[in-house]
Amino acid sequence: MKRRDYKKMRKKTSKTRLGVKIGLLLSLTVLLSIAAYGLSLKQKAEQAVDRAYEAVPSTPKSEVRAEAKVEPSKDNVSILLIGVDDSEARMQGDSHSRSDALLVATFNPEEKSVKLLSIPRDSYVYIPKVGYKDKITHAHAFGGTHAAIESVEEMLDIPIDYYVKMNFNAFIEVVDALGGIEVDVPYNRLEKDENDKNTIQLKKGLQVLDGRHSLALARTRKLDSDLERGKRQQMILQAIIKEMVSVKSIAKYGDVIEAVGDNMKTDMTFKEMTSFWEYAKGGMPQIDAISLQGYDDWSTGIYYYKLKENDLENVRQLLKAHLGLIPDSSALTDSNSNIIGTTDETAEGSDGLN
């Protein structure tokens, strides 16, 4: 081989090696950047959950479990989702605010399924904290998170393993951090905003809503009933979950964590909370929305939503089976169409502590 050809080949080889080195360096830089982002995101999330952590005393109903401590990654568990109105406009502090939304989610890791029950805020139930029946929305006002959990456990005869409580600010900011959510708005209506001012114009049809419009849709019940209101809240929550598990939302997680900030309380640790992401692997998990049937009652001069006992018992059995507390009975859902259904009866209800 001639000396000139050898030099040319060596020069070409050097360029190839340099290209490989640059490629490896860029790849390593990208990987380190992703790792750094993931690490910073994890640290930010851990700090947020640490700030939000607030344990509550255990309640007697929780003793139905054989396990001393459940693990969300492998055990069937339940979460009570509490939405509270602690706005200054209504002069409600966190400890005295009514629960504006109550939803129970049960998780089954083997099935990778979720049952999502909406509890009408005016449901007439026994509240252990005060020792008599009243609207379940008042439980939180009577005794905070603990009283709300006690009342739900008493009503459904299941253990509540965890709770997550958020106020209106957190809800609005989370939806905005995700870039909005896609929902099917059922009607045109001018609605109240988070400050109880008529500034939100809802428009009928499938569309992307920001946080303020999503909250207005979740809260309104002037044109239908508490039952339909619960269904809208289920729809909105499912839309948030769908957006959260989508690949395009990964870069928004930091903003979501910031949005939650100091507007959330929970008794879950960071490790317990992150274990629920197992349900999102492979896409949107199966979520079955459940409604509670009942009827409007004005017999005392105060509005209550009286639950139908046979339907309530069906829902109890369904949730118990999903939690593995009793043998599963898949026929229960099929043969009882009123587990997920509607009602023609409507009422605005009462906002006062009547």
C-alpha cells in the first residue's frame, strides 16, 4: 500500500472514530440529562408529598382487614378522594369546610382495574363523630378528615386505606398544568367560578377545558341532580387520569407537582403513592364508574338524598369483592343495572349546615 493511500485511510478512520465518539458523547449527555431530570423530578415529588403528609387515627372499620399494613403494589386497596371548599369567600377554614366532592376508588392490582364510586354530597347517612344521621358533606365540617373517613367506612362497610384531600386551587392548577382535559360538556350554561362569581361560560360539546371551567362543570348541579353531578366528577377525574398517563404529559409532571404544592393532604408516603403508577403501565387502566341510587326527600323541610338500601347493599358487596374481602361475584354487576344508572329526580339541595 502506498504511503499516501495509507495516510488517507488513517485520516478517514480517525474521522469515523471521532464521529462515533461525538455520537456516544451526545447520547451520554442526553441520558444524563434525562436521568438528572428524573432525579430532580423525584426529589421535587418527594418534597411535595412530605409536605402534604398528614396521618389520621385509624378507625374501627379498618380492622376488618387481616393484614396489619397494605401495600398498593400487591394488595387490593381503597382511597377516599376528598374535594373541599376552603375559600375565604365563604369564610371556611380547612378544618370546618364541607366536602364538596367525595369519591371512593378501589384498586385491584391483579386485574389492573379501578372501581370509582361517587357519593352524593347530600346523602343521608350516619355520622359517627356526632352520633346521628346527616348529610355526608357535613362530616368533614364536624370533624375533619377523620370524621369523613369514619362516615364513609360506616356507610360502605369497607376499610378506607388511604385518603387524598385537595382544595379548589389544587384542582384548577393541576388541570392547567396538564394543558387542560378533554370532556363532553352536557349543556350551555353560565356558571359560578371558584369565587362564586358568574364568570364561567360552559358550552355544550366535546372540548378541552382549562382548570376553572373544569371545576365549574364538576361543581354545578342546578340543571340536574346530585347523582348526575357525581357522574360529571367521575368523568372529569377519568379525563385527568387519561391525560396523566399519556406519554405527552411526562414533561408536565414537574408542573403538576408544583400545582399540588401545599393544596393537598394525604396519609400516603412517596413510595406508596408512586406504586400506583403500576396501574398506568400499558396505558389507561380499566375504570368502572359506580353511582348510588336514591331519591329526593323534603319531608323534614330540609333536602336530603335518601339512598336506596338494596342498591347501597349491592354497591357494598361489589366494592368488598373488588377489595378481596369477600369472594368475587361478577354476576352482581350484570344483574343489577342500578349499580351504574341514572335517576329522573332532581334537586338543588342545601348548602347550609341544616
